[in-house]
Amino acid sequence: MAEKKKMSVAEILAAARAADGKGAAANPAAPEPVAEEPAAAGAPAEQPAAKPKPAAAGAGGRPSVADILAMARAKKESGESAAATPAAPKPPAKPAAKAAAAKPAAPKDGPKTGVQRDTASILAAARAGAKPGPVSKAEAPARPAPRPKPPVAGEKPVAVVPPRPAKPEPQAKKGGDEEDRRGFLQIALGTAMATGFTALSVTGGLFTLGLARFLFPNVLAEPPSKFKVGFKDAFPAGKVETKYVPQYGVWVVNGDFNGLQQIYALKTVCTHLGCTPSWLEAEQKFKCPCHGSGFYKDGINFEGPAPRPLERYAIRIADDGQLEIDKSRAFQEELGQWADPDSFVTV
Ligand code: FES
């Protein structure tokens, strides 16, 4: 059994050209048998024999690759036929036929490759290394987001500026001049009403204050009408006490009236026009600064325009033994009231 020898395409072509040259020199009509066509790498058996084609090299031009291959196949076939003769052993046909049946048919016109693969294997390989292409909406969420490109050294990062929102369109003016007039009238009317209400409120407030002032007048802090000035020993004979003048308007005098030593309280009001006379210790008299009226120590007027003597207040000895003066009661000499025991205290 002849040993199969694997040959490349280049060797086959070289062998075909060599055989072609020899055959053309000896007998261009009868091609010589050539060595058996080597099987492709990994091919389990020989390829089926092709029908010989007429050589085109005899035409004088250079044969093409297809012609060379056809010639090689024709020589191979002729070699097989020569092996059927008694001079050359005939290779067994059955194994070749079986191998040809087991081997898938190769394309006649397509380019020959070192490894022949079927369509399923080619599709599987394409799918395995296929890059992700367009996806449907259902597959979109599962698709990972594209990674940002890493910054290149020396290149400044570009800031991503969000798009500027569109400016709102200004609202169209409604109404025009009519609206302006209405607004002006409303403002004017509102201002006038506000001014009127303000003036009315101020007037009402002032009226309320005046009414309250009328209903609740100022209350003068007047001293009580009755007050105590001490014991009789504090007022010796001939003594005119002036210390109660500022607060009570009273002179407390220990003097003689109509031959009777008494302690009495003289009112510090001039009987002319109401001025306050002054006690002159050196002159032993009361002198009015307004018009010059003069009064003796007992209160009898003796000079000036004063028409009558000074008045007396009621005086008595209180329960505690002190002298108590009551300004609510007054006694006039011209009316004979100084004779009233309530107008003096006997010493
Ligand atoms: Fe005293 Fe006129 S008021 S003299």
C-alpha cells in the first residue's frame, strides 16, 4: 500500500508545473501520471477526483492557476488510471470512494484554505467573539453604561456644562390702557379712603382722650384739713410759728386778744386780694407784699387796702393732748366769730 504524503499547495503547483513541462516536451497530448494529491491538513481521506480539463498551456501563453490545478487533477486521475494497468498497481477504489463519501464536498470555485469548517462552527465562532450590537428596549437596562474615557496625561479635563434652561416668555399685558385706568382709579380711591379712615381714627382717639380727661380730672394731693402741730408747751407766749406756712398755710400764734392769752391759727391769706403776707419779727406785724396791707399779731388789719382782719381756723386740744387744727372751718372777726371757743385754745 502506497504511503500517503502530505504536500502543500505550493508543492502541488510546483509538481504540476514540472510535470507539465516534461509532458509538453515528450508528448503534449498525453499527460504523465503524477503523484497522488496530498490531502489537506487534518483531512481524513482523499478528495474525489475531478474530471480532466484540456490544458491551455499548449496555446503558448502562461497557464493560469486554475489551469494548473485542473491539469494536476487530470494527471492525478490519469495516474490512477495508469495504476489500473498491469504496469502500475491499481490503488484500491473502495477506500477512496468511502473516504470521498465521508468527506464533505469542497467548493470547486471557492478559495481553498488549510482548515475547512462547516457553517455551524463558523457561526458559533462568530457569536462567541461577537461584539455587543444594537439591543432592544427590553435588553437596554441590562446593558452596562459606557465607561468614561480615562483622562489622557497632559490633557485638561473638559467640564460638562448642563444646558441652560429656556427663558420664560414674558406674559402679555392684559387689558392695556383700560387696565391701567382701572388700577389708577383703584389706587386713588384706596388712598383717599385710607386717608379718611386715618383722620377719623385720629379724631376719635383725641375725642376719647378728652372725654376721659373730663370724666377723670386730676386729683390734687391736698393735705388733710385736720392736722396736729404739737403740745401747747411748744408755743410760748408771744410766739408766732411760721413753719406750717408752706405746707398748711397757717400761723400758730400764742398772743393776747382783748386781754385774753390764747393760742389760735391765722389763715395766711390777705383779705385784700389773696396774697400771702409775711411775718416781720422785728416789726411784730404781718406785711402783705402785694399792696402793703399790714396786720397786727392778733390779725387785725391796720394799714393798707385790706378791708378786714385775717381769718382764723378752728383749733382744739386733741385726745392725745396735742393741738389739732381744722382748716375746714374758718372764723371771721368782723362777724364776731372769734368769740367762738372753737377758734382758740386758752393758755
Ligand atoms: Fe394784700 Fe393787696 S393783697 S394788700
